[in-house]
Amino acid sequence: MSVIKRVVFVSLVIVYLAGVSTSSGNQETTFVLKGARVHTVAGPPIDNATIVIENGKIAAVGQNVTIPAGVKIIDVTGKEIIPGLIDDHSHMGAYVPNDLNEMPQPIGPENRAIDALHMGTPDWNEAVKGGVTTIVTGPGSGERMGGQSVTIKTFGKDLEKRILKEAGELKMAINGINLSHIPTIHSNFLKAKEYLKKWEKYESGDKKEPPPPRDLAMEALAKALKGEEVVRVHIMWANDIMSFLKLKDEFGFELQFIHAPEAWKVADEIAKRNVPVICMPIELAINVPESLLRGIVTLHKAGVKLAMHSDHPVSPEKWFRINASMAIRYGLPKEAALKAVTINPAEMAKVADRVGSIEKGKDADLVVLDGPWYEATTPVDMVLVDGLLAYDRHQDEHMAEEEL
Amino acid sequence: MRQDKKKRQKQMLKKMFPFISLSFGILLLAVFAVHSAEPEVIAIKDGKILTMTGKVYEKGLVIIKNGKIDKVGKGGRIPRDAKVIDAQGKYVMPGVIDAMTYFGIRPFSRNVPQPVTPQNRIADAYYIFGDLFTGEGGIQAEAELLCGGITTVYIAPGSGQLIGGQGAVLKTNGRTYDGMVVSDPASIDMTMAYAPVGQFGAPPPPRPTRMASMALLRTTLMGAKAYAQKIEGYKGKSAEEKEKAPKPPRDLGNEALIKLLNGEIPARVEADYVDDILAAVRVAEEFGLKLIIDSGLGAYKVRGLLAEKKIPVVLGPVSHPIGFTHYNASHEVQELENERNAALLTEAGVKIALGSHSYNYGGSGKHTQGRWLLLEAALASSFGLSEEDALKAVTINAAEILGVSDRIGSLEKGKDGDVVILSGHPLKIESLVEHVIIDGLISYSREKANQ
Amino acid sequence: MFRRRQFTRQLQAVGWVLPAVLSVAALLLALPILQAQDKPVIAIQGGTVLTMAGDAIEGGTVVLWQGKIAAVGKQVSIPDGAQIIDATGKYVMPGIVDAMTYYGIRPFALNDRAKPVTPENKVILAYYPFGKRMHGEKGIVKDQEILSGGVTTVYIAPGDQQVIGGQGAVVKTYGADYQAFTLREPAAIDMCIGDPPKQEPRYIGAKPPLTRMGIATLLRKALVGAQQYGQKLKDYDQKTDEEKEKASPPPRNLGMEAMIKLLNKDIPARIESDFVDDIRTAIRICDEFDIDLVIDSGLGAYKVKDILAEKKIPVVLGPPIHPFVQGGEVSMSPDLYREMDDYSAAKLLKAGVPVALASFGFSFGGFGYATSGRWLLLEAAYLTGFNVSDEEALKMITINAAQILGVDDRVGSLEKGKDADVIILDGYPLHIKTWVDQVFIDGENVYTRRGGAK
Amino acid sequence: MKSAIQTFMILFFVAFLMAPLTFSAGELEDTVALKGATVHTAEGPVISDAIILVKEGKIAAVGTDVDIPQGAKVIDCAGKEIIPGLIDEHSHIGAYFDANEFSMPLGPENRAIDGLNFEVPHWYDAMKAGVITVITGPGSGERMGGQSVTIKTWGEDLKKRILKENREAKMAVNARDLSHIPNIRMKLIKALEYKEKWDKYEQGDKKGPTPERDLGLEALVPVLKGEEKLRVHIHFANDMMTFLKLKDEFGFDVTFIHSSEAYKVAPEIAKRNVPVITLPLATRIAISEQLLFGIKKLYEAGVKVALHTDHPVVHQRCLRINAGMVIRYGVPEDAALQMVTINPAKSSKIADRVGSIAVGKDADLVVLDGTWYEPSTRVDMVFVDGLLAYDRMQDDKSATEVD
């Protein structure tokens, strides 16, 4: 690229960004996005809408919003805005360098992904580029009980503030490779039940005797039994799904399925028990059969709550949006597809009070797109996280493109 | 953008000529049309036709006769015996070409634990008979691939070798097994900085250095040159001399490499790092090879050079250009990855195609990622490639790079009857392939497939 | 299904199944009745009916109603509106019962070789009734391949490479849901005595069992453990409420809970053993702990036929054409090869031992799935060349098998009140050219032959 | 040891059985007449109430109108069926302990006969079930495994049992990786060059130095000359297409073994007259129904089909049941019988001696007590080279007497 072009371009970028900030860190606390078609997810899309952002939160959204005097107005006429995307199951930041699976410890619900999180990988920036602003990232599926995930934003200066939930979502995995998988998990829940009983007895008693010894693993499982924590299972086959549903029937914990490529085969059984499904990544990298892709629609029709996930690095995080597009291609209604990458995963991860839709009071995590949000041909123009400009296409496009 | 317009105008002028000749053809046809005994004549009417020659017909007509395209144009008389497909409101385009796949090859059979095996032929391994150990028999087009409109694939040996062997261009359906071959050998497949594979069950040997593998490559090519000279020398002898001198023993590997040295077929070199691309260019120049760069993650960094030397690039899929190796990708590779690769190369004048590089993902798939190649093109267009160029990258440009554009890649009279009918614009997410016709055979119909 | 006494006891003992059964049952209780009423009344007329509970009836009629057999006989009144199936010139018999298979279970999921004793494993959890993985339709699939052989009921077992593999189950090859197709679960604890469970001997750190002694010791240990666990439960039960308040109940143990069922004789031990010495060991241990025994495979069982007859220990033989169910088709062990005897079934039957034939069907790589049960009739036919009568041969794959599996109150013969699992064949069942024309399970037509050879 | 004892026992029984006949008939000890059975000759028509006259181990006459010479032993076979001794064209009986020389992926010089174990009881069990001639050979772990041996399953004199000691290179195409075909092709090219070198030497004045001998290439020369054939372990349709092209290139005779997917390319195979040995079926391996019906498709396409057991994949004794299964899956009865008798005999070039009941051929006969292909039918008697090798009475007796 010629030097002149570069100069012209850089100045353009500066002009463009002036309205928002001079650099993504320090910026004015109040500004307005005006003119776009906004998919709030909380209601029908609003054309020619105005979004007011104050202190990183959404202060107002709608067609007839009074714009405070003197604030910067960014014209996004002709664009579409959706909430920042939420990936409910990812291994981002956990896989380099090889901190995903504590293989020798098949039962390790006490392990926490946050203790292995690697913030130095370029993946985080790539995720932002794709409009993914919140992810639930956690242990791998090499163990029966892998540990607990962390819910975190993909962008932000202050790491502490980025974390929405430090630990939670007990990750379990059934590969159906071995007959003893289910009995192993079953036995551990039985143990946890007894552990919980012991403690309850102690708490409700006069506490004269010494307290029962603490056990980190059992403590984690007890939380699930008390309904304070969610059990998330990496699961593949329909018979395994049935087995786990029966475990849920027995212990009553809150359950969510991950991947579940065959969930559609037992869609009614899943719907009956209100278990949400985090669908197999259906981004283009993974060659799932057509029957499975249509199966997602079967699940939707049965009334199962759906979320998408990337399983990064299995399919790259930055193309997370395409999962929803593919679901649309195979027959999922557009609104349902959008929910499956925004509010549904937020609810499943229990962070819907902060993210997942464009509503007053929620975090200003917004994705501005140059066209219909679900088209592959549509580029992401801008991504805001907590009201900060995290990505700008025009800035990004011309980095690192020099010829050698 | 302005450049694009100019280009398009030029192309328009260029394309006028074939159009004129085409209409002549139609005239001739009308005169000489004899009622053929060949059964299948297909007429696709009223669709929006993207010919990929620059010409677009809103409500056009495509006629396929005897497996070849007989007419493409605005409209006209439909032969009485034709099977008519009404494409009203639909899009008609040439069959999609996946310029780099492992489709139809069982995962274990791709790689050989030797660095140099030019004698290996992919055409021997192409499996297109449906599921193993079951099924009806005969050629079974794979619906999971055809639903993406793929009519032709280039299949490569694995990338775990320096010289993997001879790739082939094959159709995805056909009347006979041999009839599906479009070009074989189509090229010699090589990989820079390859990661060797182990013998079944054994651990892989250590990765050789770039120095060593380049030395091996040069040695191999020099050996082939010497072999060629020996053969030529023997051929040049008189009958009497021939009687005395021993005939040089045949060598399948060197025989294949001679074709490469003669320029009959190109070398397809998988190279991602800029250094590897430059190394490939160096060797190609030294031995006078025709070169195609595969994958080319960092190709945009040397786009000027590639344009100047007219070296085409077959890029990987935009959404996962380094395939499943994303798992182990180094930061260096991740930082090299650029979604605008296709756009930048095209802008610089490098001819590109997109390939799915489809690999097997566990037991769940059959190397059919190619079915989403049009969406990969769509993604490329969201990063600056024009829609037209994006479509060309999976049709005519791919055909030209594969050296088979005389037969496929565009809708023109005389070319193979490979036609795809879509419910909407090919790059839109909701557009689905309705019909796929290969050599005049209706090979896929969505309604039937979904039953 | 279960005898009532057994059923209630099971409900008490099988804590973890209980809530599942209750919650599912509550939802589903009404469903089968409704569904049954939806099913048309079917009258199969004019065929030769082999009831397996008496003489053959020429030109007999079988009436299927609400999923059960409503009537069988020569003179039977057919309800109004019944769907009539003309079986003239054909044979009608109960669905085939395959008393030992690994059907519906992936080969590598069968054994947990790292652990020789896993009574807590339940094969029903690994059972996959959904057809081809990642493909197919919603819900439970009617596997046409196994149904083509007329197989309506199968015993599915965990692997045969462990001392105690786990809990087997008896399932039908079709049912609208898990509830409908499960006949008995657990149906038995599957075990193995002989060479297969042996671990690789290593000079250091080798885990038992390395010898037959080790196998027997592990088996005894597990049974003693179960006895003690049972005692503990009993002790706790007998405590007063006040005492119970203080003491904590014995922690639950899934494996031991299963073993207690064995000790209570709710279910038998199914012990795969081929050498006659191993069979003797099996008998010895079962005598010691007073548990019910079924010998599986039992190549050399005929050598102790009188003991088996006296103790009423049934034998489930492997397929007689391919009697080696472990390892290869032709045993590499010359000793074991010599245990093979084509007359084994005849000898056992003559001595009065209850005998069933089973396919021991397993998955053979990519070649095929565990559906070799579809040729069980041919296996039976083969035996008729070796002093077994036709009737005995057929009983070995129907009523005998059902009795050994403890499900003869529901399947195995054509009798009023039993499940309407009926097959219609286009010729004599033991002829090689005979094909199954139609299969009914619980009164529902689940298979009809299309095309085929003839 | 065991086989020796068995042989002794059998001879004893033969003597025991024949004693009354011998006494009544007089001198003609090596002349036997089987009278009254339905005879399936395999090549010719089915003859009911036929007489087979066996003289000096060969078949002297077959038909309804045969004069039984004075003094011949007459065995009444009324109500029985007689078929030729069955032929298993691909097996590893006696060989499978030493079947694979993995260290030599291209070892056409290896010979199965050198690794054969005659002491295993499988030979006798195979004979008992009517399988009399087998081609047993190396395994399929190598691209070129070696040479098979054609041998009878029973006989006193081992040397006489062998019909063909070696030749017939066995190959295996598993196409696990891309190099299989090029390696085979290269080896064939080398053999061609080797042959040319020797031809030149032999045809010339023989003055030059004698070309070096190479056992491997030497083994392949008769194949290239068309004197012997290749047997290829092959499963997948695409591999078959590739091998057919190799055949077109080199012009050798080839037989496909296993050929699971042969039906998928049946017309191409038929066009080139390549015989096919197909799957060990019996009732052991639950292969798909389509594969089973595929054999009918092959037959209808005009492919010469033979069946095999691949012992020990399926026990050799199951060969007759394999034929029954093929009938179940749609092949006519006479064609199915040919698949286990004359077809393998012809394709193995031993049809001058075995494979059908015809005058002049070895008297390898199987007498059955009912329809020959039913599983419920028992083998009553087996004659190998005119000798009574097995009699059912012996078995039945021991079954009721001994435990």
C-alpha cells in the first residue's frame, strides 16, 4: 500500500473515531448511537433507533429518546445493532499452554478454570472482532468432572472488572466410551448428598461437636445439589442424554447439555424437563451432518431453550456469529437464532442481569454491523464493550497488511 | 471500487465476442438440429443466470444436451423432448469447484510415512460408492456435498509429506467411475515445512528443518532431471545400440516428476509462512516449474511478487484457514492470518481460488465442508472481495488454476453440463441449492434429499 | 415382567431408579393405554401356529389386542373391525428371544478393563436404540436389520472381559420409549470366569487377576462385601428412630446394592465360562453364597450335565455353528477347541438342563453391527442335525430363553395374556430359504419384508 | 498325534463297515458303487436315483444307467444327496500361526507350504463338513504376502494330498495409505523388466553373464506370462477399479478375494472376466443386508463367483452353510453349488481333478442325509480319492456312548 493511501486512511480513521474517543481507553462517558436498526432481543427490532450510553451502561433505547444536550452523536444510519454475543461454552485462554484437562484426576469438580486463564493470547482480540463480548470459558472434556468455568468479557482494561462470574458451572463429560462413566458420576453425587446431609445436620444442630471435614470437591457438588450451581455436561449420544436426565430426576440439580449433537433424537424428553441445550458448534469448520443441522430446528419446535457455542478452539471464536446464521439457514427463525447467541446463553450462565439484550441498565455491549446481522456477507463495523470501543473495522483492516 | 468498474467494462467488451459467437451457435443449431436419440435434454428456464463470464441474464435459458451446455442466453425455443426445470425467481450458476479437498479419501490413506512419494496417485483412492460395506452399488453421489453445489473437486494427497504425490480433478458424480476424471494427474502436491506422519501406530519422526527439506526437494528434482536425460538418451539411440545397452529401468516417481519438469502439470505447494512461499518460488524458478501456492496464509504479504510472476493462490476457507490445526496454531500463525487475504491478493492482481481443505472431523463427517464453500466466499466478500470475484474464486478462477477451464467453471456453450440452481443469491445465508446437474445428470434435488 | 413380589422389592432397593420410574410413570401411565387403544385389533388367520406352549395348530388364528395376545386357537371368534392378516400357507410363532447379545452397544464401551469388578455398571445406560449415530429420525428406531430375523427380545450384556462386568438387561427390539422396551432391568449380573478377565502379567505392579485363583478371589470378595453391606443396612433398619437419628446410615454404594439383589435371588449371576473346570468353579461359588446361576457359552457344560440338571442351572449356549464366543471364530487354544461338541445341546437337553441358544452377537468393526441374532433360526436348524428335535430347537430360542431370562410371563410363547410379539414366516422356520414376512411387537407391526430374495 | 489316531480310527471303522460288503462281494476292493442318491454333479444336470462308480480313487461312471461290476462294493444311498467335495478357495487353515511375514511387505517369494501345520484338528473338522480341497495361504498383512498351496484336507500320504505346491501370488490391497498401489505397480514393472532380461538372455546366445536370480521377481514372472494368477485381498470398490486398471496395464490373471464391495462395480468386473471370491458369511459376521444381496447382483452380472471361509475368520466347516446363505439371499441353488465346487476349481486351474462329479475326476464325494444346503442336513459320508474318510455313524455313536 502506498504511503499516501496510508496517511489518508489513518486520518480518516481519526476523524471517524473523534466522535467516540481518541483512543479506546479514555473516552467520554456519555454518547449516542443514532439511526440504526436495533435488535434489542428484549422486544421487536426498532428501526431508526437511538441508543444512549452512559458510564458504560445503556441509559436509553428507542425511537423517541431525548438525546442529552452536548453529547457526541455517532451516526450509524443504515447499520444494524445487536447485543454483544455471548458464547456459553469455550476454552479460550485455557488451552495455551495445555491447561485444559487434568487427566489423572477424573473427578475434579473443585478445579477452576480461572486459575489457568491465559490472557496473553491474541484469541481475545479475535473474539472481539467477531462481536463476541462475553464468554463462558472452562475446562476440557477429558475428565468425568472437569471443574468450574469462568464467565468473562473479552475486552476491558481492568481484568477484575471483566470477570462476571469467577467460578461456577460444574463441567462434566460423558463420552459414552465406557460403561463406568455414569456410575462414577452417580456415585459421586451420592457422596455429595451425604456430605451435604452431614453439614446440614451440623449447621442445624448445636454445633458442639467439631464440624465435618471440608472437602472441596464435595462442596462444589453440594452447591449443585442445593440448586446454587448449574451442572453442564459435555454429551454426545442420545442414550447418554437419557441417562443424565434420569440422574437429574433423582438428584434434582439444574442441568444444561453441551454439544449434544443427538439431543434432537430425544427432544421431547429434554423439553419435558426444561433442560436447555448448548448446541454443537455448527460453524463452517466442523463438518456436521445435515440431519444434525436440521435437528436443531426439531429441538426448537419441541420447546427446548437453545444456545450456540464455539467450543473454541474447535471452531474459532471469531466466527461465533455464523453459528446463528447456519441455524437460520437450516430453518431456525431469525429471532430465535439471535436469542441463542445473546439472551439465552446469558440466562443459562445467570448473567442476564448484565448482558444479553439491549435494555436500559444493562452493560453497553453492542455490535454494529453493516447489513443484516446474520448474513455471511455482512461485516462487523464496530464492537463496544462496557461502552468502550473495542473494535473498529476501518482501523483494523489496515493493520499488518503491508507487503514485505 | 473504481478499479473494479473499469475492469468490469473491459470484461464486458471481451465477453461480447463469445456472446456473438454464441448466438451464431444457436442459429447453426437451429439449422442443423437433428432429433438426437440421446435421452436427456435439460432446459432450465426463467432463472437469473450468473454465467461467470461477466454476463448475467435475468430470466434466461440454459439448455444442456448430451451432457454439455448447448445454449445459454436470454430465452428461446425449448426443445420438445427436454426436461424443463422452472427456475423462476431462482439463481442459476455453474457448478461450484472446490479447488482443494480431501473429499472421498479415507483419512488414514492420505499420508504416507515417507517424505517423497511422487508416484502416489490420488485417483486410485477416490471413493464415491456411498457408505462403506453397505448401499445399493454403483456410483453414489454424496448428497451432503452436493447440497453445497459442488460438482468438481481437486483432491490432494496429505500434507504430511514433502512431495505427497499426484493430485487429481474429479467430478462428484458421473455415469462411470473413469468418466468422473477431469484431469489426472492434475499436479504434483508438495508441502513446505511439512509435519511428517508416523507409520500406523508409531510416533511421527521429528520435523525436518526447512534447510534439509529444501535440499531434499532439490535433490529429488535433480534426480528426476537426470532420469529424464537417461530416458532421452536411450530413446535417441539407434536400434542396434538399443539392443546392446540396457534399457533404463522404469521409475514411477520420476516419470511423474518429468511431467512437472516439462511444465505439463504444475507444482501445488502448500505454504503458509512468507518464507516458505518465497522458498517455493525460488525452487520453481530454478527448475522452471509452474507453481500454485496452496493455503497461502501470508500470501498477501508478497502479493506484488505473486502478481508479477503470475503465481495463483488457492486459499483455505476464510473461517478456518488453518483447518483443525487451529488447536495447535502458534501465535505467529494466528497473527499472520488475515481475513482480507483474498481481497488484497485480488486487488493486487493475483488470481485466487478458495478451497475447503475439507478434513475429517471425527466420525461425524465425510470431508464435506465443501458444501459451505459459497458461504466461505460470502465471508470473503464481507472482508472486501467483490461479490463477483468471490463467486469467481469458486468457479471460473478455480477452473483456470486447475487447468480445466476448457471444460468447466462457467456457463458457456460447449462446456460440461455442470449447473447449480439456487433458491436465492448464492452468497446469501438462506439460499439453498435446489438442483445440481453434473454432465447433464440431475445429481441432487433438495426436495428428494430431504424426504 | 417382574413378578410382583420382586417388583416391589426392587422398588425398595433400587433407590435411584425409583424417582425416575415414578416421575416418568406418572407422565406415561396414561399413554400406553391410549396408545394401545389406538392400535387396531389384528387377527392373523390361516397359518400354522407354533405356540411353543403345546402342539402346533394348523390353520389357527392369533388375535392381537391392546398390545397383548387376546386369543390363540383353531376356533376363535374374531372381534368386529379387526384387521385380518391372511397367513394361509405361512407359519406364525412367537418373536425370537436372543438370550445373549451385545446389541446396541459400541464395542469399545463394553469392557472397563482397568477395573475387573464393576457391578455398578448398567448396560441399559449404554444401550443405543436410536439407529445410526448422528443420523436418522427422532425417537426410537425400528432397526430393520435385526427385526428381519424376527428377533423381538434380546438380553444385552456388558463386556465379557471382566470378572464382574455389570448389570445386564432384557429389552425388546422396539418400543415407543425406554419404559416400553425395557422388559427387565437389571436382569442379571454378568460375570466371567476363565482366561478373558486375566490382566497382562507384568513383573511389577501387576493388578489382579492374573490367574483363575485371582478371579475367584475377586468374585468371593465382592460377594462377601455385599453380604456385609447388606448386614449393615439391616442393622441400621432395625434401629429405633432415636438411634437412627444419632447414627448415620451406611453410605450408599451402587455396586453393592446390585450385588445384594444377587444375594436375595432377585436376579441370577450369569457367568460366562467355557472350560468345564471353570463351570465347576462357578457352581462352587454360587453354592457357597446361595445365589442363582446361569452358565453362558458353556462349551464344556455337557461334561457336567447331570450336576447342572440336578441343580437346575440353565445354560445359554453360543451359536452352534460358531460356538466360540470369546476371541476368534476358531479358538487359538487347542484345549478349548477340543471342548467343542456339536452334540452338546442334545446331551444337555436329554439330561434335563434348561438350554437356550443365543447369538452372542457383537459388532465386527465396520463390517456389521451386533445383529447376527437375525440368523438364530438357522443356528437352531443346524442343531436338528445333531439329535435335537425341531420343537426343542425352536424352544431354545423362544420359551426356554424367555424362562432363563425370567420374562416368560410376558414373552416366549403364544398364549393368551402374553405380549403380542408375533412373527409370520413364509415357510418352515428352520429352512434356510424361509424369511420373516412380518414382525409384531406389542401388537404393533414393526417390520414388513420388502422385496428380498424371492 | 491326534490326526494319526483319528486316521487310525477311521481306517478301523472303514474296515469295520466294509467287512460285510467285502465278504459278500469278493475281490474288487477298490471299486465302490454309490447307489440310489440324488446326485448334484455341479457341472451337469441333477440326476436322481443315480449310480456313481468309483474305481481306483477316480470316478469311473455317473448316471442312472451304470453297470455295477461284479464284486464291487455297493453302498445304498437311497434318499440321500451327493455333491462333489467342496472347495474353499481362500483359507488360512494350518497356516494362520505363520501367516504374516510383516517384515517383508513385498514378499511374493514366501511360500505357505513352508509354514503349514498339519497337526491341528481343523483339517479333520473341515473334511467332516465336506470341505475337501482348500487353497490355503499367507495372510493379508503385506502388499504381497507370498504363495498359496492347494491341498486336500484328508489323506494318508501328505505328498499326494498336495495338488499344487506353490505359485499364485497372494496380494493384499488394504489401501490404508496411498503408497500401496504404486508399490505393487513398481514391483510388477520390475518383474517385467526382470522377465525381459531373462528372455533376452535365454533367446540370445547366452554368452553374456547370466542375469542375477531374484526369488521375488521370479515368483511374479509366471503371473506376467499368464501361467499363474494373482489373488488379491481387496474390499473397497475403488481399489477394485484401480486393480482392474492394473490388470489392463499388465494383462495378468487376477482373482479378487473377499471383494466385499464387488457388487458396486459388478459390470466392470464382469467385463474383464475377473473371478471373485466373496465374503465369509455363515452366520457369524452380521454384515449388512445389501452386501449379502450383492452376491446375487454379482451373479446376475455374469461374474464367476466362488465362496470362501477365510478360516479362521469363519471355520472352514461352514463352507456349505455359506452356500446355503447365498441361496437364502437370492442365488439359484445350482449356481450356489457351483460357487463352492466347480467355480473355484476352474479359477484355481484344478478343474481337471476336482470340482464336479464327472468321469475321470477324483472321487471326492459328500453324501448328505437331506437337501444339501439346509443347515439341518447332516453329512453322512465323505469320500476322498475314493476312500471313506468320514462316516457319521461313528460320531452319532460316540455322542450317545461317551461323555
